[in-house]
Amino acid sequence: MPGDINALEGAPRLRAGAAPWRGGLGWLALFALLAVLPLLLGEQGQRFYIELLSKVMIMAIFALSLQLLIGYAGLVSLGHAAYFAVAAYATAMLAPQAGPGNGWLLLLGALAAAAALALVVGALVLRTRGVYFIMVTLAFAQMVFFVFHDTRIAGGSDGTYIYFRPEFDLLGARPFDVNDVAHFYWLVLGALVLTVAGLALVLRSRFGHALVGIRHNEQRMRAAGYATYRYQLGAFVVAGTFAGLAGYLYAIQYGFVNPEIASWHQSGNAMLMVILGGAGSLAGAVLGAFSFVLLAEWFSTLTRHWQLLMGGFIIVAVALLPHGLVSLARVLALPRARRGQGESR
């Protein structure tokens, strides 16, 4: 039987997984602010800004799912968009064309499709390591892209539509209507809260501690009796399922899906969000998603060559803050701490 991971001599403790809970007040403040924003915004610009923030939060869920692999399991995947896209396509293909479908059943179908694909892909790619792992994940994602792009399964390169947004009945009542932008916004916010809370609980569990141990020293964890392949496969499936949740919400928001959401650009954007915000931090993934999407929106209003501005910002941010934007407060506080130490002497 495997021993206690933290009891192993020199074993890494789960600093990163516990950090979000030490900053619990910060999470509460963020979620409270996001919850009241639709009430604070004026009606003139409400629709645009609420839809934009809904998109940002969906991308934050997507980045959080990849953070589990990159930041905690040490698995750099360049094919994470495949699970996002499969869930979005499953939502579109399962949604009835004659009227609104059951949102809960569509959610189950989308998550099941994403989890099943992640299980199959993970079982194969986890037999490789290093750059081979990165390239094989990319290859599988491109296979998914070409399945949707080059076949007539779901509209080919033109994509497919969801003609009616689903309904979410709860105990015979309908607490929210996703055709209302504010209601859909709160639905996405609830999904983001559940994603952060769910991943934080996973990382604080024995499973999460084992993942961090495997990331730091896989051979030692094997010697301690841990089935590292199973733990990594479990992380792969969990990450794919949360990516599927983001894809499901994306499909509902736009009512349209096309093969581009399965392209390597989508996986690359998620990886940039994780790197920009800070690998190994749930808060970093959320901060990276907010920064990336909002800056992209702003830069695109300034010039059609906005990718140059975005690329320059990312290069400068990574150079100055190698641990991501989430470390900015700590970096700014460092000079004051040093001054305080000097005065005490």
C-alpha cells in the first residue's frame, strides 16, 4: 500500500493547491463583485459587457481545466481544445431542432463525451513523455479538428447551429432563462465557482497530493507504491471533463459551433492563459484568462494587427513576472519588506 505522500522524505508539500483557500476572502470578493455586476451596469452597455464577461468566465473554466494538467500534474498538453470542442459539438448535435431541449441532459451528454474522449486519448498519450507527449496530444486534437472539418458529421467546415437554447427546470420550476443575458451570465458564474471549488477540493485530497508528488519525482512515487499512470489518467479525465463544461457553455452562449474551436490555436490560447496568469495556481488561471481575453478585445479595437500587441505584452509580462501575473502583488511587496528589514536593523 502507498504511504503518506507528505511523510516521504523530501516529498513536496501541496503549497499551490492550498493557496486558494488561504486567499478565500479574495475568491469571495471576486465572486461577489462578478455576481452584482449585471445589476451595476447601465442598460445601454449591459448586453455587450455581460456577454463579454460571460465569454471571459467560460475561458477561465477552460484555463482552469488545463491548469490541473500543466500546473499540478506536470503534463503539458497542446491538444486540450479537443475536449472543449467535442462537448460543444455534442451539445449542438444532441439539442432538438423542433424546440428547446433539457439543459441538464445536454450537460450530461456533453460532459460524458468530453470525459470519454479524454479517457481514450489519455490512455494512449500517457505512455509518452516530454516533447513526444506534447506532440501526440497535438496530433490527437488535430485528428478531432479534421473529423469535424472534413466530414459531414456536423456541418463540415461550416459548423452547425443550436436553434433553441435549452431550458433548465429545477423541481418543476424554471429559476433562470438562458435567453436572458444576465441569467446566462449568472449560470456561467455558478459554473466557474463550482469549477474553482471542485478543483481546490481535488488538489487538497490525497489524489491531488499524489499528482504534485508525481510531477516532482515520478520514479520516487512509483517506488513508494503509487500507480502513477492511473493518477495521471485520472487527472487527464478530470481536466477533460472541466474543459467539456467550458465547451458546453460556449455552445449555449453562441448557438453555433465550428471546427475552429478544435484547432491548435484554441489549445495554445489556453496554454498562454495559464502561463500568463501563473502555472501552479488556480487564481493564476482565472487571472490569466481575464487578462488575455479582455486585452485581446481591447487591442483588437486599436488595430487589426492586435496580435503584435498581445505578443509583446505576453513577452514583457513573462520576462518581468516569470511566475505569472498572480505573483505581481508579492513582487511589489518585496521592496517594502526589504526596507522594513533594513529599518529594523
